[in-house]
Amino acid sequence: MRERIGNSFKKKLLAGFLIVALVPLIFSGVFLIRMFKIRIARDYQKKDMEQAAAIEEILTGLLKDFSDIAERLSKDEEIRITFMEKDSGNRNAVYTHLYDETRQIRDIAQVDLYSSDGICLFSTGASALHNRMPDYWGILKVAQTHQDEMVVRRDKEYTGETGVLLRAARAIRNDRDECIGFVVISMREESFGQALNGTYGTQDGICILNSFWETVYEAGTAERENIGGVLRDCLLRGENLPDTWNDNRVYISRLGESGLYSILLRPEIFTADTTRSMYSVMILMALASLLFCVGVAAGMSSNLSKPLKSLSQAMDRVKKGELETRVVIERRDEFGQLADNFNTMTAELKDYMEKQVSQQKQIDEINIAMMQSQLNPHFLYNTLDTIKWVAKANHIPELATLAAKLAKILRTSISSAQFITLKEEMELVDSYAQIQQIRFAGKFEFSYEIPEALEEYMVPKLIVQPIVENAIIHGLAECEEGHIHVQALQENGELHITVSDDGCGISDEVLEHLNSRNRKQLEGHIGFYNVDTIIRLHYGDRYGLKVCRPDEGGTKVTIVIPAGKEK
Amino acid sequence: MTVRRRFLTALLAAAALSCAGCGNRAAEGAVETVPEEKKLVLYTSHKEEVYGPIVKEFEERTGIWVQVTAGGTTELLDRIQEESGKDSCDVMFGGGVESYDAYRECFEPYYCNQVDLLDETYVSKEGIWTVFSELPIVFIYNNKLVAAGEAPQGWEDLLDEKWKGKIAFADTGKSGTSYTVLATMIQVMDMEEQEVLEAFAEALDGNVSDGSKAVVDEVDSGIRLVGITLEETAKKRIAAGGDIAMVYPKEGTSAVPDGCALVKGAQHSENAQLFIDFTVSNDVQRLLTEQFCRRTVRTDLQKESDSAPAKIIAFDLKWAGEHQDEILTEWSILLENGE
């Protein structure tokens, strides 16, 4: 039993601790991680977008430079005249203009001047001279149709080193608006790296796509992930472009009207891996606090259950009768108080028990004395009977009556029944009165009156006799001729038995003592006290004796008990 | 206990909700997806240097997005056959036209818009395929080791004792061209089939090259003195500065055309037709003669083309197809005996 209490207590404590410790931990852990992620992601996204915007700005700026240079070259008088006259005499002048105009972009792009039929006449590069580009095909064809505008195309070279390049072209026109040549700006893949140098980190990726989402340039993670191809496939499949790709966030910006797109890839701050490790840390913490909870719960429960256990053991010992048992708990908390109370209680219990024992001892002594003094009642009864017959034989009627009445009283008083009928009680009282009349030689008269209906009502044995005895001994003590009358009547469910005498009347002192039930002061009136006590024990405090001195003199004692034929 | 459990469930639900609240960032600068009518799915067995510029130009001119799958001719044709009805591929581009005939059930007859201008030798009667270019077989020789006058001028010259063991010829198992060479010799030379094969096997003296690229490499580096290959391959090596020169056999040579075809049940059939028309358009055909060292199939361009005049025989495709297994078996037996 004790073990079970200990266990369940421990379990309850543990469960309580676990809820209190783990639930907030897990909840706030998850919440924190989520919040942290959202917050950090938002911050980084902002930064990333700024970075993407910076790249976009560089590239748009670059394209703007190209466009401006192409425009200036295509409108350059020297160049136009040379192309119009198909005269190569001014080659140096043309080159001077070409190199002047292209100064700022020459290290990243090559600028060529093509004739109207697609032959490269002037070039800032080394190998392009005399190259031929079909004028019916590709960028030159488009450039012819675009009035006063630069066109941009992705091109791929297969001869020699295969390479992707971005080409921008603008037609050079004569005064009749006919196409007489082209300004072609070619930018190789590697030059993009140069132009964008420093705008992206080693973990980033950058990708430039044309209007058909074909890759013009890619570097870093974009190259590894082939993001251009991935996005193009997405578009072709009719899917939305992904926000993230393999733990990289994807930022797409459009490069002005060029039809080009720049894609920035930034590594995801929170990869599945980081998140997983954050959650693992949380789970580890949860486990640690779980262990901690188990430990604290065990400590707490033993802290609580130890005093309980020693109390419980002490109680067991008390149960077995070891009343000198004391609990020693050196604590000032509730358990200390409990132990103190327990100790006080056992001490008091011990006192009480000792008192009880001594009382019992007294009672036992009385009983022994009583038993020693008791005679066999049957012997007394038979003797009285013998006296009666001897008296009758010798014609001494008073003695016969005395013996007969005494035998009757004796019989009633020694019967074991505690309750008798009112009639029986009154017969007993009558017998007693007759004996006393002989004794006191007719100094008083005794009468009683009981309605027939009340004859069978039950009353405790010997409650009227002591009152009558009291009336004879005390009430009529100094009278030459007295009357004692007993009357019974029913009132409000109560049985009133009145014993009245016309004697000297009860003294004020005794009356007061009676009504206040002061036993000690009732020496000599023990009969009153006993009757009153018997009635109260049987029926409760509402019932008992009432004593008064009527105006006409004498004493009137009323016995009040509940009326009924039951006990 | 149930109350506790409910409490926990509520907590977990709250946590889950907080999880659901994050993520979802729209990419900047929304891009519309490509509508179906602006798509074309292309399978090609051409090299990227051939299909790349053509596809690119097609996209730019029409605004149609082309999804390219490159691979070997047979591989792609098998795939088209498997996918039949699944509308995956719209047009097949590249590979000898005889292959298209073999897979005729996969293709929808279509006559391109300029069919009248095409060399009628190369027009499919049922419209199964549309021709793209012709690829004549030529001789090459190392121009440092062999004088132009001494180089073999015709098929018969090749069988001369002085070229024995000095001819680069690709393994028939590695190069489809090699079978065409054998079939051409049989059709061109005034000899019995068996005699031709025996004589040629003897001229090779048991030497075969590991593929068509090896043929050019071997001649270029002087390991072999002469070789047999496609005009396109030879021209490209010459353009790249290789030490080789080219001879068109005087008895005539075959020029097996390659082509493209509209796949049956194509989802983007209209775009596929546009593409087929584009492959035989003036610009593309001009580009392929000028840039790809191929021969155009347009009669109007053939006239102005500066390609050296070659005697092209009417190569019997049907006969070649029917006798392929037989000739190749015979050929491998002869080669083994020779070794």
C-alpha cells in the first residue's frame, strides 16, 4: 500500500513536471525556430533582392552603354562615309573613331564593323577581321529591319572554340535610310564574369537568359544547377517558376527592354539540414529536461514521501499499541507541523488510555465488590415466601403482607428487563407504599390514578418508586398525616407522571440543585438524580424531571417521558 | 487524461499553424508560361552545330519555343514509335531519309510549301519525309604525301595496287556511311557484287578505321594516304586547316539525303509544319551550303551554289535497303579472311 502511494505520487509529480517543462519548451522551441526562420529569411530576402537589383542595374547599364556606343558609331560621319563610298582609304581614321568610342567597353566586349553583306571590315578584336556573317540570317537580318535601334541576340559559335556570346547589332544607314553596314558588339561568356565581378559571392549563382530562356551566361551555383535549363523546362511544361531550387532561392529580374533576364541564385539560409539540426538540438534539450524532470520528480517525491512514510509507519506502530511512538521530522514546513500534531495526539492518546485503564480498574474493583456482596436473589425470594407462610400460619397478617410485597418488589427489581408497563410500575410503587405504610404505621396515605389507556405504556423500570420514596422520606418527614398521590396523563405525545405530596415542601436550595442537575449538591436526593439521569440517557435532554412547589403546599414532581407502547 | 491530451493536440495544432505561415515568396518579375500554340517539341539526330543555329533562328523568327531532344537517329525513331499516340514529339529532324521510310507508320504525310523548288530526286512520293540536305560521298587524300595528279580519281583507281593497305575506310559497324559506300561501289562499278567486295577488301588489306572521324584523322595525320568519307566531313576538316584534299569520284557518287518528318498525332502540328517549311527555306538552305558544308536540295540554290560539280548517281535506296544484311555479312566474311 505504501509503495503504491509512493509510486503513483511519483508518477503524478513526473507527469506534472513533464507537462510544465516539455510542453512550453517544445512549443516555444518550434515557435522560435519558425519565427527565427521567417525573420531571417525576410531579412536575407531583402538583401538578396537588393543584390539582384544591383546586378540588374549593372547589366542594364552595360546594355545601355552598348546601345549608346552602337548609336554613336552608327551615326559617326567618318564611318558612314567610309561605308557609303566603300573606300578603305580612311581606315586609320575609322579605327581612331572606333577605338575612341569603345574605350570604356573594350576590355569586356569586342566591337566590329560589318559591311552590308556581312563581312567584317573593322574590328577591335584580333581574329574577327574578314569574318563573314550571313546577312540573311541571325542578328544582321534582324538589325536591318530595326530602325534606329540596337538588337540583342544570344549567339553560339561552333567554329574553333565553341562558345556562347551575346551579340548586339545596329545597322549603319546612309541618307536614304538604306543599310550600308553594321555595328556588332560581341560579349563573350567570360567577359560577363569580369563585368559582374564582385556582385556575387562564391556561394551564389548568376545566370543571364535570353527571351527564350536560353542561357547566355551562367556562373557559380547557377552553372552547377543549370538553372537556365531548369527554368526553361518549367516554362515549357507550363509550370510556375520555382521560388527555390535545390536549397537556393531564385530571383529573376528582367533587363529592361532587351528581352534578357538575369537570374540570381542565393543559398537558402535554412536548408533542410540546418532546420533538422535545430530541431535535433531542441529534441536533445527536451530529452535533457526530461531526464531533469525525472530526477527532480524523484527527489521531490522522496522529499514528500519520506515524512509521509515515517508518519505512516508511526501510525502503524500506534495501531499496534505502541503509544510512546514519536515521529522525528526536523522540518519547519507542513510536514513538521503534521509530525508535531501527531506526537501531541499520541501523547494525549496515551494519557487517555491510561485514564481509561485506571477507570476500568475502579469499575472492576466495584464489580468484584458487588459480586462478593451479592446473594442469590432466589434465595432471598424464597426466604420472603417462607416468611409470608410462617406469618400466615402464626396469624401475623402485617408480616405476611410485608413479605409478600417485598417479594413482589424484589421480583420486579431483579428482572433483567429495563422497561416495564406503567401498570406494573405502579403496582410496584403500590407494594412499596404498603410496606412503608406498615413501617410508618399509617402516617401517610398513598393513592394513584392512571387512565386505562395509559396502563400499557412502557416506562423505564423503577422511575416512579424513587420519587415516591423521596416524598415519603423527605416530603412527609415532619407530617403526622400526609398524602401522596400519583397521577399519569398524556400531553402532546408526552407522558406526564406527577407525584404530589402535601408535606413540608421542597427547600429552595434542593429545588435549585434539582433543576440545575447539580449532582454533587444532591446528597440525600440521589433518587432524583438517578431517575433524571436514566430518563435523559434513554430519551435525551428534552425529557426528565420537573420539580415545583404548588401554591397549596407540598411538592410536586413531574416525570416527563415520551408516550408510547414501545421501549 | 483526455483533457491533457486535447491540450497537447491544441498545442501541436498551433505549432503546425505557425509552420504553415511561412515560405511562399513569389519570384520577382512574373513571367508568363509559354502557351501551347507557341511550343514545338523537336527530336534531332543532327549535331548541335547544325540544329543549334536553325532552331535558334526559328525561335527568333516565329516566337515559338522549341524543346530539343538530341540523340541518335535510330534511338529517336524507336522512341517516337514507342511514344506513338502520346503526342510527345512533333517533328523529327535529321537522319537518312531511308530510316523515315522504315518508320513510315509514325509519320504524317506532309508536303512542304516549297516542294516545287526541291530537287525532285529527293522528294518523298508519299510525303513521309521532307529532304533537308544531300551528303555526297567523296575521296580525301593527304595533300602533303600525295600529289594532286596522283590521287585516285575514281572508284576503279582505288583498287589499284599502289593504294593497297593505304585506304582509310570506317568499320561498317561504326559508321552508316560505310555501307552506303559499299552499295555505291556495287551500283557504280561495272563489276559483279561479289567481285567488287572482294577487290575492295583486298585493297583495304584488312585495315578498317574506328568510325568516320578516324577516317579523316588518319588521312590528315598521314597514317593512311586516302580515305572515303562524306563531303561535309571533308570540307569541314579542310576549313579547319587539315592537310587533306577532296576528290569527287569520276564514275559518280551517291548522295544520300537526310530530312525531317512530321510525327503522326503531333500536338503542335502547325508549328511542326512551320519548322519543316523553314528547314527548306531559302535562308536555311543557303546557310547550310555556306556554313555547314552541306549541299542544298533547292534547285534554285543549286544553280548559284559554288559547290564543285559532282556526278551524283541515282542511288537506289530501295535496293540498298533490301540488300543491306546480305552485303554486310559478305563484307565481314571477306574482311576476316583478308586478315
